[in-house]
Amino acid sequence: MPATPLHDPTAPPLPGAGTEIRNTTCYMCACRCGIRVHLRQGESGPEVRYIEGNPEHPLNQGVICAKGSSGIMKQYSPARLTQPLKRKPGSERGANEFVPIDWDEAFQLLEERLRHLRATDPKKFALFTGRDQMQALTGLFARQFGTPNYAAHGGFCSVNMAAGMIYTIGGSFWEFGGPDLDRAKLFVMIGTAEDHHSNPMKIALAKFKRQGGRFIAINPVRTGYSAIADEWVPIKPGTDGALLLALVHEIMALGLYDRDFLARYTNAGQLVNQDAASDDFGLMLRNAEGDIVNPLRPHNFYWWDRLSQQPVADHAEGADPALLGRFKMPDGTPAVPAFQLLEERVRPYTAEWASGITGVPAATIRRLAHEMGITARDQKIELPIAWTDSWGKKHDSVTGNPVAFHAMRGLAAHSNGFHTIRTLAILMSLLGTIDRPGGFRHKAPYPRAVPPNARPPKGPEAVQPDTPLNGAPLGWPESPDDLFVDAQGEPVRIDKGFSWEHPLSAHGLMHNVITNAWRGDPYPIDTLLIFMANMAWNSTMNTSEVRKMLNDKREDGEYKIPFLVVCDAFQSEMTAFADLILPDTTYLERHDCMSMLDRPISEFDGPVDSVRIPVLPPTGQCKPFQEVLVELAGRLKFPAFTHADGSRKFRDYPDFIVNYETAPGSGIGFLAGWRGKGGEKSMRGEPNPRQWEMYEKNNCVFQHHMPAQLQYMRNWNDDYMRWAQGAGLRRDRDPIVIHLYSEFLQRFRLAAQGKHKGKQPPDRLRQRVMTYFDPLPFYYAPLEEQATDLSKYPLNAVTQRPMAMYHSWDSQNAWLRQIHTENYLFVNPKTAGAEGIVDGGWMWVESPWGKVRCMCRYSEAVEPGTVWTWNAIGKAAGAWNLAPDANESQRGFLLNHLIREELPVAGGGTVSNSDPITGQAAWYDVRVRIYAAGADEPQQTWPQVGAVKAVPGMVTAPKRRSWMAGLGLGRKAAP
Ligand code: SF4
């Protein structure tokens, strides 16, 4: 007789059984798909039985991935924290000794400490967050507190992608723009394997391939999306900039660029001052007679008119700008169109030159350039959509060149990533593919000005006791005078963001916070609040040393970082170091919003925002971090959270979301849908007390479809600009001209040359700024590579996020652990064989900074000069409440031990191991060597760190059993 199945899915429900289905938004990765959660009543309340994709959701259209459907196991993970905890009096930090406290005590502790800091020196409080989706709220909290020491994880993720693109085309990939695969004919993905835009990208790729599109993947490793590419072009990590420069060279040499597009919509034809003796050398020449358009960002440029052979105001009626040539202005000033300077810049960047750096054959580079160029030129798209550009010209149709790109962290996470990504944006512009059908298309709230209008604070005087900052803590500098430095030009932020070391660090440098605070450079802080970031393990570089810093004490016995607050839903290596642990909820237990003020989920055809609505009550005493912030903001009487009489404005987070407006009466709040008293308005309108209900009834999502004439060419689309300004998405409505040549970068270079009357860098940084703030892209080897003996460390080592796990989020997930429970170093057989390392054998990987022992897996899908592994599978013993002998700690390993957060500086000192322009963490620059482990060595990963223990309120010894709602988990809480 066959065994009775544990569960027969075809059987009718048990008598009295009922399943409730609730809509919310997934958070098993950052993609934010709509989900339907099936609940069944269990012994002590509703329990999740099943999670499916919501077919009515615009983002994923019903598709769900392995991670999304495994959300059940996140909800019921034995790693969950369930109550606030305080480090046990008398115990050492890191010893994992905690006592339970209630929320009243936790709030009182925080309130007293933070009130004192706010009243004395607000910058002694630092708030840094990981991969959260509430930066509009956390940023507001920091601003209202008055501390500039705030950022999310962007600095160690992909700020190069954001900054490189936004400083060039006013938009970026993923949330703020992407490839139009519905209409593209050629798709080039570079530096991306798995992606934040996971399900939508898979849906789009499937359709693209079915329609006969050609997909080229450029990547050192052939995994993820690349596995279905028509062509894989292996490339050495950190050399993408060389390849892209050579592609630009070839396309320019072949004349395969879209001249009409460049002339009208980019600064290709704008004249650049070439008088080397002038303080304005390298800046755009300004036309006193020209149309200013926007006094905050004047547009009075010159073109050299090819027809009349004289300088004219840019976009003068009937003029045709010269893109090439060298000219003299009437006053004798030598002037050159920006495009000419670009052509001169890329002249030496030949395919042969790039081949020697990238490992890509010169013939392949030439073929790729030719294919991109002729696809863009010969397969033009024309849509019968009339529109009007910013200079008043009416167009009968929208046209497009069907070559699309997508790129992400593989390009970004290098110390040369900013210029690489600028080059990509320039290549896309040369092909004429910006916000046109078949190319790159923006998503609201982008496009934004180049650069966007928010600026960081400008000096130490911006930080005052008991006073909010007068602007956001983060922003987009457009001139040296926007830097956040003191009178000596030294940093004011703890992470040294917006200083001369990393002037355009739009997302901060979270990867340097602990090291800087530990060293007291630029100053010591008192309280560090970390939300959702495992800075004692996978979210930090130099893991072993940073762990020591977290525990290090001053001579007086006080910890160098005196008070460490960790808010997370799960126990981890990081919670072990906390003085106070705040238990967060899961995404199924809380309200949340993916806001237009932050990171919405917009589509190409219009703004989309969405919410999470709790489908379950919080577990134990868990409290959403948003509620913690709103509560603290009320207690500390932040002006934006308090009435004039000192009473609280907002009851809780849902109340805050409904009623907060960016300015009194602005009608702009966190959610764009169902605004106005009765929910009759969208984008802008008075607060609607029933807004959450309306989202709930509408699949937790609000979508606005713009009329067709607003959907394309948005950088220069007058109707779109008017609408966007009315909707509060843009302050101004001047055209967003593409910056092939960056005058903004040149301004920083002039300051370093002493030609700027305002802020200037300290002498030790002048050469650095002069070198890297080049107004045109150039290639340089990553900084770490320049400082490494490559004969000793010949290989690049990189990590990737697996499709089945989002970074470290899921190595506690019982279902997903069955896919990845240990990780190998993937090595090309030729490379491994040369070192005598066998497939499956134990080996050492060593960088100049440290070494790890791990297992080897042969792979042909990696270029021979690169080794790689999955990101963040390896854990410390006991972390996530895994058994101490779990594979994750015994056979899984973390590459972070080999990567440094700082590099030594010639002559002494250190500097962040980051891009010198943006502060982007250079995760993928490390160089290594490999060798076989000895036969007598333990078959266990190394280093091993002290085991992490379960804390009070966690379940102990979860039974090994299948999960069925209603049956419970048979768990016992730790005492
Ligand atoms: S792609 Fe991300 S958000 Fe979408 S279902 Fe998968 S885990 Fe959830």
C-alpha cells in the first residue's frame, strides 16, 4: 500500500477549515512584487499557508520566484528576535549575554540618550541602515534630529550606478529607469547576473527572446540571466570602462552615432572654453545674450553654427551646431564643441588597446560596436505620437533606436566605476537611445535635473543643538561650494561623505562608519543605530578587524563606540555586538510604503507606488522599525512630528503616512494614490483618512498611466515637464540636457588647481581631485589593483547574489537553504589545475589582507583570470540560530575577510577603498592567489569565529518537520 501522503493538495478542505487571502507586497528581495498570502487559522491565530504572485499587480503580473514563495519560512524562522533586549549588566559586548526588557524601558533608554545628544552635539548620533525601503522616513528622522551622520546602504551597493548615470543623463537603471525590451532588437547586459528587478526582468527577457531579440551578456561569469544570452562575452572584472571606451571609439570612428539626437538633446554642440590661462578653462562658454531659462541653472550656452560659421545661442532657430572642429570666439577665446573633446579623448582607446586590458578580442569589440551602431541606425522605430520639445519644436512622431542596455553592480562596485558608468551613459547617448522606444526609458520620479536639486549641508554650522538640519543629510553637489567640509576642507560627516576624499558621495559611505568611529576620525561618536545591516559579518569589508573594532575600548574602559543599537528581525553576528536590540517585524507583519518620495515601483508609462499591509499580527513583542522612529520622533519633539503646543502630530506610522505633507498644504505626501479628502485625487491632494483602505482594496498599488505624448523624450518633453512640475516630481521644467561633457566635474578640477574662488581641497588631496574629476571619462586601473603586486596576486575575486537568495537574507530560510547551504569558490579548470587544486577539493584563497579556506568547484563559465563565489552563504557558527555544525559555518565561507575597507596612502595614513569620486565601496577590486589546502588540514572553512548564541525570546531546537499551517512548529522559547 502506498504511504498516506502528509498532505493531499487535491483533497477537499477539512470541515470548518477556511482560508483567507490577503494582498500585500513581497520583501524577500528588493524587487517588491505583489503577493497574495493565504492564511489559515492555527492554534494561536492566523498562520501563513501559501504565498503566490498577485496576477493583478503591474510589476510581477502574478509571477513569483523561489524567494517570494519561501516567505513562509522567513516568517517562521527560528532566527526571529521577539523581544527587546539589553546587554546583560557586567557582561562584555560580543559575549551575547542579554536580558529581556519591555518597550517602555527600551524607549526610555533611547529617549534619554538621544535627547542628551541632540541637545549637546547631534552628530554624535549616527543612523545607518541596510537594504531597507524606507529612506524617506529614516532620512527625515536624521534631518529632524539634526545629525548629518545618516545614510543607507547605497554607498556600499551601487552609488556609482546612480551617480554615473544621473550626473550624465538625469536617470539611472532599475527603479528609476531600464531597458525597453518590448521594442528593443538588441539587448546588452553588462555587469549584471541576478538583479534587483528580478521578476520583471525575467518576464521581459522571456518576451524579448520569443520576439527574436538578440541578447548579449558581458560578464566575467556566465550565470543568472547570462545563461540564456545568445552570446557571452567574458571580461576581466574592473575593466568594463576600457571596453566601453573602445566601443565609443569605434562607433565614433564608424560615424554610427545619432547626430541629430546628439545635436539637439545633449551638450555635444555646446562650446567649451579652451583658454588655458582662464579660470573658466574647461567650462561651457556662457552667452550673455542667451536665454537663461532657469536662473538656478542657466542655459545660456553657445553653439557654433555650421551654416553661418559663427557662434550662436544654443538651440537658436535654424542653427545647426558643429559637433567637430576648433573655433575662435569673437573675443579670441578658443572654443571647442564638447563632442570634439570627446572624440579626442577616445581616439587612443582602440579595440586593440582595450583588448589588452579586458581580455576581450579586438575583433569582438569591433563587431559589437558595429552591431550596436547598425541596429540603432537601420532598425529605427517610429511611433505616431506627436509631442513638443522644451525649445518649442513640434514633432509628429516619437522615434527610437532599438538598442537597450542594462547594468548594475558589476560595473559599479569598483574604484573606477563612476567613469565606467559615465562611459556607458555616453555610449547609450551616442546611439540615441535615451528615453526613446527600444532603448533606455525613465521611470517616475525620474528624469531629474543633472544633478538633482537636493544638496548636502555645507559646513559644520549646519549642525546645531536641538535643531533640525535645514536640508536633507544627503544630496547631489554641483560645485565645490556644495561640499560638507570645515574651514580647513576636512570632513564633517563621520563617513567623510561629501568631503574632498569623495565629493559626490550621494549615498554616503556606510562601509567606513565603524572604522572611522573606532579611530575617532574625524571625531568619536556616542551612539550608532544600525538597522537591517549585518556590519559584523557580510555587510562589512574587513570582517575580522571590524568585529574587533566593535569591541575595542578606550583607555578609560569605555567602548570606542560607546552605545550600539541594532534593530533587526533576526538574530545575527551583528546582534551579538549590540548594547540594545530592537526586534523588528517581518514584512508580513507591518505597514510600509514604496513611496514616490523614495524608491517607488514606477513603470515606463507612469508613476506607480505601493504599500505593505500587515497580514499577520506582530510576533511576540516585535515592533516595526517605522513605529520606533515615529514614537521616538514624538518623544524627542521633532518639529515635523509635533504640534506647536508640543503634542504629537501622529498617532503611529499609518497615521504619519496618511497625514504627513512635504510642506504645509503641499498636497504631496508619501503616497500618491487616493489623495484628497475622499480619495478623488492622485499625485497631489489633501490627506485622505481612508488612504490605506483604498490601497488595500486595489492590490496595495497605485498606478498612473500618463498620456502617450508624455511617455517619451521626457528630458526635453515640454508637456511632460509641465505635468511633472504640477505633480511635484520636478521643481523646474527646464530641459535636462545630457552631459557628455561634465562641466560639474571640471569645476572640482578647477578648485583643485586653485582656480576656484570658493572651497578648495587640502593640499594632500589636490592631485587626487585633479586626476579623477575629469570632465570626460577615462580609464584607470582600480586603485587596489594599482597598489597590489599582481605577480603575487594574479586573480580577480568577485561575489554574486544567487537567484534563490537575496544576499544574506535567506541563509536562515529552511526551504532556500536546501538550494544553497554551502558555497564553493568557482575556478576555471585551467586555473585550478595549474595550482593542483582538484574539483571539490579544499583550497586557500589569499589576498594582501587575509586568507580564507574553502572548497573549490571547477567551472568553465568563468574567465580564467577570475574566481568567484556566492555572496553571504557562509555564516558564523550559531548565527541565524543554525546548528553550530550547520554547513553554512563549516563549509560555507565569506569572501569579505579578504577585502579591505581602506587602502594605505603613500606617505602614511589610509583612505577609503572606494571610488574617489562617489565613495562607492570597491568590493570587486580585490586581487588574490589560490593554492591547495594541505591533506592534513581540517576540511572546514577558515577563519572560524566564536559561536553566536541564541538570545532570550528565540525558539530553541526547532523540530525537523514539514510546515503546515495549523499544525504549529512545536517550538519552545529560549528562557
Ligand atoms: S523577485 Fe523579489 S519581490 Fe519578487 S517575488 Fe521574488 S523575492 Fe519577492
